[in-house]
Amino acid sequence: MTERVAFLIDGLNVYHSMKAALSVGSVQHVKWLNYTTAVMRHRILIEALRLFGVEIVLGNFKAKRIVCQAECGLRFVTYEEKETDVNIAVRLLRLFIEDECDTVVIMSGDTDLVSAICTVKQIFPHKRIGVAFPYKRSNGHFRQVADFTFKISAERYQQYQLSDSLIGLEGKLITKPLQW
């Protein structure tokens, strides 16, 4: 019998990991990776990923007003990603409820998902949940609750890049941005 495996990827967590991977001397051009998104900058990548059947579930970016705590008192707006952990947790539960897979691999280093993993494993003890740690992301909590864990090396990001040019679903050419 073939094991059915689904992957749930925290795209922003992986994006920040890829940025860290660029600090490794032998690693270059990792942002055209075939399984991650960071929506505010990568709409073209989302279009490319859909060619491979990747289901994209977008979180939200909430504006957050910040005041510099140093002497300057400068005020600025930054954006904070919201809902990704909840979306992953809900999708994890749905995958097992609908018996769409036997094993789920979550790619994230965000411990907010630990309670979801624990709960889903109690409900579905015969199903397996693994955690793939993006480069420079790791957490002991996951090792305690997941059936298995493994790390993604910086070099793997470079190894799994999409082709530089792809033909979109509507025949439109999708090209890797030069700086990626």
C-alpha cells in the first residue's frame, strides 16, 4: 500500500529561513524555490507554484504602528503576518478528518503549531505528523510531539529551484526575477 503524504508549509517562516541561507557562502539565488511564498513580494511565484498543483492558502498582513523606543521617537508602520498558524492547524485537522493522507509533514519552526499537533495526534493516533525544520529554524517542542523531524539545509534551497522560465496556465510566460 502506498503511503499518502501531504505537506503544509509556513511560507513566511521558510522565506525568512531562505534569507538566512543566503549568508552561507556557497548558496545564492534561493527565492525561486518550488514550495514557498511570501505574498507581499512574490505574487509571480504564487502563479508559478499553482502550475504544479500547489494549493495556496494566504494569511493576512496586519498594519502595526511602531514608535522607536530609542531617543528618536520615530513613528512608522510595519506589517505583521496573521492567520498562517491557524490555517495550517485547520488544514491539518481537515486532511485527517477527510482521510486525504496518512502522513502530514509541516515545514515550520513556529511552536504555535505544537498544540495543534498534540490535539490532532490524540484524535488520529494512527496517522503520522512530521516536522521539517527550515534552515536555521529548530525547536525541541516539535521533537517531543512529532513522529519524526528533520532539518532542511541551506544547500537544499538552491537545489530545488524552479526552472527560470515557465508557461502559465493561460499560456503566459512566467520568468524568474533576476535578483532571485
